[in-house]
Amino acid sequence: MSSFDEVKGSDANYDDYITFLKRRIRQLELQVRTLEADKERLERELSRLRMEMSRLRQPPAFAGTLLEILDDDRAIVQNFNGPRFVVRIAPWIERDKLKPGSRVALDQRTMAVVELLPSEKDPSVLGFEVIEKPRVTYSDIGGLDRQLHELREAVELPLKHPDLFEKVGIEPPKGVLLYGPPGCGKTLMAKAVANHVNATFIRVVGSELVRKFIGEGARLVHELFELAKEKAPTIVFIDEIDAIGAKRMDETTGGEREVNRTLMQLLAEMDGFDPRGNVKIIAATNRPDILDPALLRPGRFDRLIEVPLPDFKGRLEILKVHTRKMNLRGVDLSVIADITEGASGADLKAIATEAGMFAIRDRRTYITQEDFLKAVDKVLGAEKRLAQAIAMHEVMYG
């Protein structure tokens, strides 16, 4: 029944009429609650839109730097390189995210901190290889016991036991330079140390710090070290440092002057942090003979560690590392180590991989001595043929 007239027309009794009224009242109450809910929702939306409109009408804010937090409501800020101000902090700012050095937005009239701005780091810096904790361990490195011991003394001890240096009264090495032929494990050593000290590992190639425009490379170096401080404890690994660290000459081109500016910024950054702090620098190069003396002086790269081609014992240890998960049958690794004189760690890893590929080609699940012998000939033979071709090209074309 949809109306009182319908109830009357059907000669319904009094109880039916009361039931109809109750049902109608419930329907009206439900409509009232629905309208009240819609009203509250629309009022909230109107309030949000008014607030958004108010923000859009506000004048643009200044970008500044937070220098110091005085208490819960006040802070010292600086607008670019201008004067410093003691200002209020807006109540909606999350206090735990405010730290000295943070970029903030300042109200034009009151200079109050009204917004926390994101970092101004160059996207290139954020694109560097940043590994929170590398997976490489000391057991993954063979034949470099002495070098690892020296590296751990210079990097691991100051991070884990800084009190030892304080008691002895000396400063730990600020930076470590690893030098030697390519493929000998310099990057692996740096990653293994970062793993064992639970440090963030930032790897950058020296050529990535070279930029076309004046000052861009220096700014990139500065932001790299700022990122390292934020993620401390951090190990900054600069591979191929000779790309920016070559000796400075009297006569230079515009491009070389820009590289020199980048180098000078790197020197300044290395001078500007505490050797007992949580940022350590490891660099690697194949050409230590061309590095600028300013890089190698005490106080910058204090410890120089040579990473040479492995000897027989080192080659055997490296082969054991790379074959420990392989299914070997009748393989004498000492024979392989003996016939691979002059091979680097990378060469030995390639030999182990090629031996596995020979087994796969024959549809075998195990690797034999013959597979390794063919892999040695393929890897080292190809290198010799390439070296001969390069030598012949130099003879013919100068």
C-alpha cells in the first residue's frame, strides 16, 4: 500500500492503518538520516575546497634552510644567503622530520616555516648505485688476504670500534685507494667491507662526475657526500678515479679546467669531514701513476693498497670460490691454476662459467677437466689474439 487513500479504499481495519503509518515514519527517518549524511559530506568537501582556494590565493613562499631547532615552536632559518631569522614553526609540520639542513618553505610576511620541501639533490646523484647492504662477503673473495686485512683495518675498525683509535690517540685513515690491473677484485673488496659493517654502499664511476657546464661537476660531488651523510654509515666507492683525479697541467682546455674544478671539490669534501665519522671513502684505479699528488697526500687517501694479479695460491683460491656450487667430476683445480698464470680474478670467473657452458652444450649435468681446459684456451686464447691484433694495428698505423 503506497498511500492512506489506498488503505481507506480497501476498508482496512485500524491495525492495518497503524502499521502503514509506522512503515512510512521509518521511511522518512531513513531519508532524513541519508540527507544529513549527504549534508555533512558536502560541508566537509566545501571546507576542503575553501582551504584549497585559500592556499591558492596565498602569495608564494620563500625557500630557505633550517639551521637549528630551538624548541617545539621556534627555529633558526636562513633565506638563501641572506640574514638569519628566529621564526615560528607551523603546527601542521611534523617535528620528527625537521632536521638541521632541511629545505623549508617560509611565509613571506612572518617567515614562519609552513612546509617541508624535498631534497634538492641532482637526479644523477639519486641515480647512483646505492646498495643498502651488499651481498658480497669475505668468503666470496679469494687470494687477497693481505689486502683485505689492510682494508678492514682502515675502514671496518674505525666504524665498529672508534674507541680504540681514541684510546691510542691517532686518527684512522680517511680514505683508501685500491690500485692494480682490472678484474682483480677491487670492487668486490669494497662491497664485502660494506656488508660486514652494515653500511650503505654508494658506487660511482669517476667519469659520471664530469659535466659539461661550469660548476655542475663540483655540485654533483658535494651532493654525493651529502647523500652519504644522510645514509650514514656509508662507504663511498669511486671507481676509475683517474677520470677526475689526473695530474693538473699548466696548459689546459676548458673541459680540463672543469675536470680540475670537480677534483678540487672532491679534495675539499675529503678535507671537510671527520675521519672518525660514519662516511668512508674507497677509490679504485688502474692508473695510479697519473693521479694528482694532492689526492695521494696524507689526510686524503692515507692508505694505498695494491691489488695485483693473483699468484698460484691466489688463483687456486679464486677457482675454489667460483666452483664451490658447481658439480665437478675429476677436476684438478691446481692444474687449472698452474696453467692460468697472468689471469685476473675476472678471467678465472669467466673460465669457470665457460667450463659450465661446455658441459651444458654436451647436455651433461657435471663438469670435467676437459671442459676447463677448453675454457682456458677459449678465454685466455681470445685475450692473446686480441692483444696481438692490437699490437699489429699499432705497428701498421702507428
